[in-house]
Amino acid sequence: MPDPAADLPFFHGSISRAEAEDVLKLEGMADGLFLLRQCLRSLGGYVLSVVYEVQLHHYPVERQMNGTYAIAGGKSHCGPAELCEYYSKDADGLVCTLRKPCLRLPGTTPKPGVFDSLRENMLREYVRHTWNLEGEAMEQAIISQAPQLEKLIATTAHEKMPWYHGKIKRTEGERRLYSGVQPDGKFLVRDRDEMGTFALSMMYGKTAYHYQIIQDKSGRYSMPEGTKFDTIWQLVEYLKLKPDGLVYTLREPCVSPNSSMCAIAPAPPSGRKTGPGSNGYTPPPKPPAGQQRPLPMDTSVYESPYSDPEELKEKKLFLKREQLMIDEVELGSGNFGCVKKGVYKMRKKQIDVAIKVLKSENEKGVKDEMMKEAGIMHQLDNPYIVRMIGMCQAESLMLVMEMAPGGPLNKYLSSKKEQITVENVVELMHQVSLGMVYLEQKNFVHRDLAARNVLLVNQHYAKISDFGLSKALGADDNYYKARTAGKWPLKWYAPECINFHKFSSKSDVWSYGITMWEAFTYGQKPYKKMKGPEVISFIEAGNRMDSPAACPEVMYNVMKDCWIYKHEERPSFVVVEEQVRNYHYSISKKPAAEAQPEKTVEV
Ligand code: ADP
Ligand code: MG
């Protein structure tokens, strides 16, 4: 999560009070000279350091529960930038107005805080070890599921720490602290009771001290009256820096006999797929079924079946018919024929597949079309795109794909309206945008992006499919020019597609906007009963569809940006993805806070 002050040139990041003083002294200590720095005491807070009469004054800026920022006793502001701007006009209780920003050295970024990098590392390590992911697959997992991952880490990260001893009695905690050497600050964390509360036990002057870790209503952990943190693990890191009410700062962990290894585990040997446990690391326990929804990474289709090097060795474009079992069940159909369910036997595993079966190969062109579709799919490998497993030439020509059992997004949403929250829709649309960023970067145009062509693996996992109209652009081209118009999905097409037959990632962005509209209406048909040509004149006259009833304003604004008439002015998928992601993160962070019972303060 970027720091909201990151772009302010006078924000120095996580520098100490002494460092701030040095910087301000170098700048001359004029009245009103100021800088902003990260506060170590309150997560998300800042300190404003101001010079007045050759003295330094430090004002903590707190981040409040509603997300606004304020200096104690002062007015609230929506961000650190607004707060500083306000105090540059009106001292309002400060020693003087902020007159001269003390800038960072040109070309430098704010100094990252301990938690900034620890949190990032923690996410990485968690994803790496829990799902055995590396590289691009790991990055995508983090981008798409950061809010869920952070929640998981917040509740389970400490379980991996050497200082975490699980459910042991206070007396057993003492026994463990007293065994071996007993330096000051030797500590452990234990589960207190059935309530899920924790206690911290520490040695100081050869005596064991016990503290209850408090959890507030929003689920944050702290020492009584102390700084609050999202995770036990962050609290412990903080208590290593500051005693925050304890008799001493935490130093050396008293290592749990059950601890498999230290907190930030080393990366598994490269070549990956070593399997859990092979390097002594046991992944964190998966939350019990039913309590936690499955993440895309928990499914078998997050990574390609060929990401296993042994399977990759045997990869061929044409699959052997005897390794393919075709079910009678039809998943869908189209002009080309039908899509059937099946199972494909690989070297080490069997996978569920969807098989596009060509109806009449003799019909001129259809076979070519399927081969073209396969040629495109063959080049794509992304968790948010339906992968092709291969082709098969037998009783007919077949295209074998990963199975997305939830079926098309529009149908799914219209049949499950009541169960699916707006947050869920945002999450799915964010995944679609991730798949489209991948296509945009690889210089492919989809040309048929629509809710009917977004398939669901499950309620929280979407993949883009149907590459029947897709094209790979030449290295120097940014659009594809169709020679003649075909059977086109006009309602999904941008004006330049219709008027000039020009297709680019920007015209896919337009279609993404329509797909979003379909999603937020839970599967309604765009432009009501209008016919294609009517839609064209509706758009040319400057009209756009209204916001769906359940659609958040931020999301409708994204849609309208996707429908900017001139493709040069329309955002790219990189931009769209970031907007949808930010909104997705902002709404999926909130819950969790509510349901927690308040914990009492006693040990
Ligand atoms: P068309 O070009 O005819 O639109 P699609 O590729 O969109 O063909 O497939 C038609 C239908 O078949 C889809 O709407 C869906 O119901 C089903 N289908 C296609 N691919 C899959 C898949 N990978 N997993 C599950 N169902 C699929
Ligand atoms: Mg389709």
C-alpha cells in the first residue's frame, strides 16, 4: 500500500527525530522551515517537525479511525498533504505557519520504515511458501489478493515465528524461559485460553514477567495503552524497538520446541515445486474449510499444469486421444460446435478440462478459425486467462482447455444475485483487469471481451476466455485493422472499431467498460432493447449508459473513462487495473474490523 505522503517532496519517510534535526539544521533553521516524517509510534501516523526561533517543535499527526489525519486537538484533514497545506496558511495552534518545506535530496525517495519492508516481505514469504509460487505468478497472487492475504497474515503470521509457543500454560512458559541462558529481554508469546487472546512472557533480571496482549474492537493488537498493530508479529517487532510499557525491550526469542524455522524463511531452492516441507518448512495451516473462502492460488488452475517441469517436458501442441476422456456433459455451445467436459491424463496428475469440439470440419474456414484461436491461446499463460492444454485431432478437431466450472460471468451473476456482494463483483472485475493488463503487455487484442466470455473458476476467481476473434499485433503496431466487418458484438465495440475497423488494447478497454456494466447489473444486457445501429448513434450523440443501481460511484467513473470517445484519451489497462485495484483494496480492508468482541485487560 503506497504511503499517502510518498509523493510529498518534504516527506522524509522513516527518519528519527535526531535525523530530522540534522536535516533541518543543514537547511538553515529559518522560522517556519518544516518537514514531515513517518511516526514509529502509531502505524500510519506522521510527525511534523517545524523550526521556530532556532528551536525544533515536533507535532504527531495521528491517523484517525475514519481515515482522516489530525494533530492532537486540531482539525481533521483528508490526507497529510491537505493537513500541511492548511497549516501553511493558518498556524492554528502551532508555533508558526509552515513556510518553507525542507525537501528531500533530489532523486531520493522517502526512507522506508521497518514495517513497510517487513510487511512486503511477509506477504512474499507467505505466498511463496503457502502456494509454492515464484516470480510473476507470485506477484500476481499478491496484487490480486493483497487484502485477503493481509487478513490471513494478520491472523496466522505469528504461528510461524520461533517465539510463538502455541497454547501453553503460564507456568510452562516460565519453565521454558528459565531453561538455558536467561538474558534480559528473552521472550515468548503464547495462547492464553480458548478466547484466542495472547500473552507475552519476558525475562528481566532473572524474573519472568507476563503481559496480556490487548485486542481492540477492530482486531488490532497492543500492550495496554500502547501502539496498536494489525498483527501480533508487528507488535513484537515494535516491542523490540521500544518497551512501550514493558520493563524492557524484547531481545532474544525463547525458541519454541515446535518451531520449524525462523520468521522470514529463506526462499526454497530455485527450480521450485519442491513441495511443502521439503526444506524443513511447513506452510502455515490453511484456515478450516468454510471459514475462509478459497483464494485463486488454492485452486489447481492458478498456475499452468505445465509449470511443473516434468509435465512441461512432455508438452506437445497435439495431445494423444487416449489420454483424453470426453464426458457427454455439454458445458456450452456455439456456431463452431459444442464445449464438453472431460478429463486429461497427464504424467503425474489428471486434470478437469473443457473441450471445444468442432462440429463440421469440412465446412470451409471453421477448422482454420479454431487453429487460429489455438495459436493465440498457445502463447498465453496467466492466472486470469483460461489456458489451452492442447489440441486433439481425432473424431473431430478439439481444443482442450482448463476447466472453469462456474461458467460465464453474466449467467452466474444473474442466477446468484442475492449471494454476491458488490465487493465480490469488484474483486472479479479486478481479476479481469489483471488478465487484460497481461494481454495489453503481450500486444494481443481480445476483440470479444464481454461478461459471457469471462468464465468463473469459483465465486471469487474469474478468467478471460474465448479467443476466437483475438489477434496478436505486430511488434510495431498498436492496432489491428480488419479488412471487412464480420459478425461483430457491436454493443461491446468502441467507435473506432465500428467506424475504421481499428482494434487495439484501447478498444478492449471500451469492451471492459461494458463488461463492468454487465457485472454491476448482475448480468443484464447492455443498452436494453436497442439494436446495434441504434447503439452506434446513441454513442455518437455523446450518450453513455447510466450507472447500474448497485454500482459504486468510483466504479462507474472507471466505466465512463473506458467509454471516452477518442482512443488516445482513453486509459490503458495499466491505469484501469490500478483504479479498480485501489478501490478493491479500499473496500475489502474494512470489514474484519467489526465482528471482533472486545477483550478485557488482565493477565
Ligand atoms: P464461442 O466462441 O461460441 O462464444 P466460447 O469459447 O465462448 O465459444 O465457449 C462457449 C461456451 O462454452 C461458454 O459460454 C461456456 O459456457 C462454455 N465454455 C467454454 N470454455 C469453457 C471452459 N474453459 N470451462 C468451462 N466452460 C467453458
Ligand atoms: Mg463466447
